[in-house]
Amino acid sequence: MTESIWITGIGLVSSLGEGPEIHRAALAGRAPVVDDTSFAPYPIHPLPALELDRQIPKRGDQRQMEPWQRLGTYAAGLALDQAGARGCVADMHLVVAAGGGERDTALDEAVCAEIARLPAGEAGERLNALLASGLRPTLFLAQLSNLLAGNISIVHGVTGSSRTLMGEEAAGADAVRIAAARLAEGRGGIALVGGAYVAGRWDMLLLHAASGELRRGPWVPLAERPADGPGLVTGSAAAFLVLETETHARGRGAGGLARLGPVRSGAARRTAEDTAEASAAALARDLPLRPGHVVLSGASGAAAAGLAEARFLAGLRAGGAAPGPVIHSADLIGHAVEAGFPASLALATLAVAAGDAPQALVTGFGAWRGEALALVEPVA
């Protein structure tokens, strides 16, 4: 027997700020927060100002974390608070989607400048020497991907099983899928799942720019970005959700914000023979979609992935499960990479919990690889 899974808490932080109300306002049409100048020519949705002491009370803990870890740890605390689940952390599963840590760009620039002047035969030895003397041990440790999960465990006392997934957008979707599957199969009653991403980083912006997908120039809504050109605008965001079996939640007197239905993921090769839209269509097979369901789209602004999602949604319409409004999370908070799917799921939960959507389909089409779908429904 599979257990029904409830979403009982959300911790959502974005360029808009923190908490449910400000993000409900975004769903209702509030303008996004965009920084067009700090990383010009690339617009971003910036990191908001947070009172870190509210969720990370020890300054020593704050200092040893990188910005993305502070952001994620903060959002995880918000989720625990909304769920009223501080007393459940000892047995709580933790599943985190993470990137590769943050670079010390000042050190990178200094190293590159020095070794560029050296003959090839001397550059390797000098590189090792510079890294050995320039990298602080604490900084090196802070760049490990699983340190977000470690910091959540230290700060919030979450000491059940822990798993960290890497893999850009697909990691966020699989984190949710795995957490929900563990609970549905009876391997625990409660889990904390999510991810975090900081957009204001030259190292990541340049990596995205090298793909040819990063938008240059002023921010415009996704629909106004060229269909065949670069349109990806990254956003600083963290999203964590408390998932519980219905039995566990009822047992402690907790209410559900929404019910999490099937969560499915795939990874098409994105060739003529193995397309992203066909992958998503296979994932959607037998989903109990009702006409008029809201779509929380994870479209990033990457051209090919966006076209694939558009074709997939057109196929749903043709198949009779005509969606209602399509809301692009990237228009509200930017594309949050690993945190993108959990953030879209959080936004969908807010819409369903408020009665603004009878059902929500969350989509995830990675800029390069990975397709995912999740269904969010009211708690019966």
C-alpha cells in the first residue's frame, strides 16, 4: 500500500523576499525584482536581504557558510517552522539538490594572471603552489556540495538519513521524487527536501554564457524573449518543502497545504529520435489531469528546451486535458537551476492551498538535459 503524501510546510526565499504572502502576490501579478546593472550585460534576480539570525542564530555558523548555503539553510528553517515540525527532526529524511559550491573568483583571477605569463612547462607546478597557499581549508570544505545538507543538520538538528544530488535542474526534480517515494513506500513518515542557488556569481554566469543561452540586455518577460535566441535569466532562490505521509501528519495534528501526486522524471538525449517533448509526454501518461489545471512551468528561457515544453503542452491540449493558465516561475523569480523545480512546486502549492487552482501541474525542462512533472492537488 502506498501512502498519500502531504506538503505541510514551505520555505521559499527569492529576489522578492521570503514567505508565502509575498510569493502569492507574485502569482497575482506583482512585478519581479531584477538587477540589470551589477552583472551587465546579464540581468539577474538578486539575492534578497535576510535577517539570518532568525534561522541561523550562531554567527560562527553563518561565517563558515557560503551565500548559497546560508540561503538554503534559512529556507529550510522556514519550512520547518510553517510545518510545525521542529519536534520531528530526529527522524526526518533530508534530500538536497546542490551545485558544485562557489568559487573564490579573486583567487581564480590571481592564479590565471600569474600562470598566463609562465612557459607551459612551469605553469603546472606554479598552479599547485598557488592553490596550496591560497585556498583556506575552511573555504575548500565550504565548497563541498553536501555541506548544505550538513549545515541544515547542524543548525536545525535534522538527523535522519541524508542524501545530496547534483545535476542542475534534474537534481531538484529527482530530490523531490526520491523523498516522496521513500515516504510513499513506508520508509519514514516525514522528509525535508529542496535546494538553493545564488545567481550573482560571475563563475556561473560565464558558464551559462558559454552555452549561448544567457540573455543579454534588459529583462523582459519570457514570452517577449526571442524564441530562437538566448533568454535564460538566473535567479537567486531557495525552496524547501516538508513532505509527510498523511498518517504521520494526522498523527501529530498537522494540516496539509496540498497533496503531492505523482512526481516523475526523465532524461531524453534530445536528438531527433529521443526528444524532450516525447520524454515529457511519456511521463504524463496516465496522470489524472483535469481540464483547467494550472501549469507552473519550469521553462528556463533556454530556446530549445522552451520550444520542447511548448510542444508538450500543445499535445496535452490536443489530448483533451486542456490546461488553464500557464505561469512561468522564471518570470517571477528567475531560473534557479537546482532550486528551480522545488521552487515551482512551492509556488504551485501556494496556488492550490489558496484555492486559486483546482490542480497544478509542475513542469521541469532543464536548459540542457532533464524533464520532470509533478502534480499538486488539494487535500481532500
